[in-house]
Amino acid sequence: MQADTKKSNKDSDNLIPGATGDWEVVLGLEVHAQVNSNAKLFSGASTEFGGAPNSHVSLVDAAMPGMLPVINKECVAQAIRTGLGLKAGVNLRSTFDRKNYFYPDLPQGYQISQFKQPIVGEGEVEIEVDGDTKRVGIERLHLEQDAGKSIHDQHPDYSYVDLNRSGVALMEIVSRPDMRSSKEAQAYVTKLRTILRYLETCDGDMDKGNLRADVNVSVRKPGDELGTRCEIKNVNSIRFIGQAIEHEARRQIDIIENGGTIDQETRLFDPKTGKTRSMRSKEEAHDYRYFPDPDLLPLEFEQAYVDELAKGLPELPDEKKHRMMDEYGLSAYDAGVLVAERASANYFEDVVKGLDNAKRDGKSAANWVINELFGRLNKEGQDISDSPVSADQIARIVNMIGSGDISGKIAKDLFEIVWTEGGDPGEIVDKRGMKQVTDTGAIEKVVDEVIAANPDKVEAVKAKPTMIGFFVGQVMKASGGKANPKAVNDILKKKLGVE
Ligand code: MN
């Protein structure tokens, strides 16, 4: 992509109009991502989703007196991998602190978290909005325990507590307040999720609450100091993040424009009303009385250990995207669509492996995967992993288009046959006589017939050369779509004397 052809992405493009002029919304996100790990952060209990209530609870998770937490090494490795994937500095020494608060689903009376010295420091995530690239700063990533779950809707008089989640490892990923629109915030969470899924450090399943965002929203007049922010807790879908921000920014603007001030508070987004509502007045860090957890030693490791983990990382979406653009000539958009999920990127790379000429046909292959295959899978509600058409079959179809054996139109019929009946695309083409006619003698014969049948149009095309399209259409029709369109064009031009 050339820098000079890019649209400018100025923060001023995102301003929200108000009665007193334009407003700027300032957004920072704290994303809680559940670590992919079989066991919890400080106990051996299972992290499996959906067990009977309180069936995955060790004595540590239930905070029985005298139990001691023991760090799960795999969770530490996952946090380091994630830090590397966020191009962040990994701290060779970090510490665990107790964050004290009372809630029935928190049996310890505190959450073990990292406050002063997190395991991962500053990094960044590259996002793209409307074709423009922007970097969102990462302030830190720290490890902490999840709490249990309170269940209020089972009985009119009682609340229940399920501790299956208690002690599950979370990575809290804190961004800088670098985002200026709901679109940017959505792009950030989407990209972060993609990176985590590539790294296999979090499955990103927002429906199960395995990735959820606390969204900090404030508004100001451009150039002013930061306004007072409200934090919208635990938003668990990309769409809701957008709705929550839109609503919250407008609410704050209306309050200020009517002479009020914003109270710093924690709010909840209600998907049913599309509105945010107050949950509690926001607490400051000192309210939690953080102090170092005396049961846990500082977390220390060697640089060599970090380097070893770095070697095992997969190619990440941004790198993959740029490589696909360089190697196969894909557009930024197409490459972006393909790398959004690791499975679709892998599928496409398998298609490329089957191409006779990847440089020539890479772009065509991307079109086929994105438009025909993804389009069809979407329509059928199927996942790429259940695709009835294999990467190899797509490659064979694309090869035949590239070599001129079949036309693009015939290829669509062929795709349909492969989708419903399976089989080798080359054999299907041979058996059903779908090969493109490039034999000029055969095409000439059809052209002569069409010209003879339309003497009036022959006069018209001499006056108006664009009329040649009529003849092309007739010849293609007469050949059952199998005539090579370029040959048809050339022969028609010659015979009709049109340039
Ligand atoms: Mn947290």
C-alpha cells in the first residue's frame, strides 16, 4: 500500500456533534482473557466449562484455612507468549498482590492479582478502521484469578454460589486511552481476540465469558484535558461494546451540556435497553488495600526461557497478512479477511500449495476462497472445518481457470458440482465437456453464424463500436458459455472491422 494514496485518519474525523460544538470520545479498554490451560492459576482443579456447580473446586479455590496457592507454570508461559504477541516487554521479575474486597463469590476475601509489578509491560496492537492503520498502546498485562459466580435467578429467596470459575487464570490486558470511536474500540477487541486465538493462549469465546471488556469512556472538547471517565463493566460481545460506547458518550455529552458534571462510576450495559446504568461509584486503587501476597514468592525467570517461548510462536496475523500481500499479490482487504481466523488462513495456504502458478493465480484463489467458498459456507451456516470442498479441489479449479481450460462462468458451475457431488474437478470437466473452446476455427464458425443472423446489428456496430457486446453475448450463448471470451472478442473485432 502506498502511503500517499491512503485516506488520512485524523481523530477529528471521529468527533461527535453536540449543542455546544463537537466532542471527542476517549476510550481505554481493560480486557479480561481467560488463559487456555487445563488447570487453574494456583490449583490443579479443572478449568473445563459447563461442569455441575462446584464440581471443579479444590480446597485452594474454596479458600479453606491453611491452604497455599502454587503457581501453574503453564499459565505463566501463556502470559509470556501473549506478551510477545503484543510486542510487549516481558518482566523477568514480577510479583503477586492481594486485591481486597468482599463479595460472596470471592471466598478468599481477596483476589490474587498483580499490581505494582505485572508480568508484561508496554506493547501495542495494530488496528485497521476504514482502511486506515492505527496503533493502540498496551500499558500492561497481568495475571490474576477469576472469581466464582453468583446465581440469583434459581430461587426467589436465595442466591447460590458456583465456584467452578474461582481461581481460573485470567490475563488482564490494559490498553492506553488511545481509541477515539466505537469502531476503533471494536477493531481493537477483534484484533486482540485474533492474536490470542493465533497464539492459542485464550480461545476468545465471548459467549462463555472467556473474553470480556471493561470499557472506560470519557468525553472532552478537542484539545482539552481528559474528562472524568466511567467504566462499563464486563461487556461480552463486540456489538455490545459498540452500543455501550455510543450510548455512554451521548449520555455524558448531554449531562455536561445541560450544566452537570460526570461522576466517576462503574456502570453496566443492558443489552435489552441498549443503555448503561449506574452500578456503584468507582473505587480507586487505594480502596482495595493492595499488598504483596505473603504466600507467593516473586515470579522470576531467565531471558533464555522467554527466548525459548518466542521461538515456538506461530506467524501472527499482521506478519501473515503482509507476507500474503507480497507473495501472492493479494489486496490488503483480501489478506485481512483471510488472516482474521487462523483456520481460514491455513485453508488458503493449502490452496496456494496446490496452485500451478501461485504468483499468477494467488489473487484468483483468494477471490474463490473469500467469495465462493466463504459465501457458500456462510449461507449454509457451516464452518471452514466442515467445508465439503477441499483446499486441493479449489486449487484445481483455479488452475484450470488460470490456464484457460475453463471460463470463470463454467468454473462456478463446476464449483457447484464439486460442492454437492464431490469428485476430481479435472475429471468432471473432461467427462461433462466443460472445457473452454479456444480452437479459433470452432469459434469462427459460431461467429459467422451469429453475424449472418443479425445483419441489422452489423450496421449498427460500425457506427457504435460498444455494440460489440451484443455479439459477444450471442456467441457465448451459442457456445454454451464455453468459448474463450478473449478469442471471441478478437475474432469478432476482426470480422466486424471494429477496433
Ligand atoms: Mn481485573
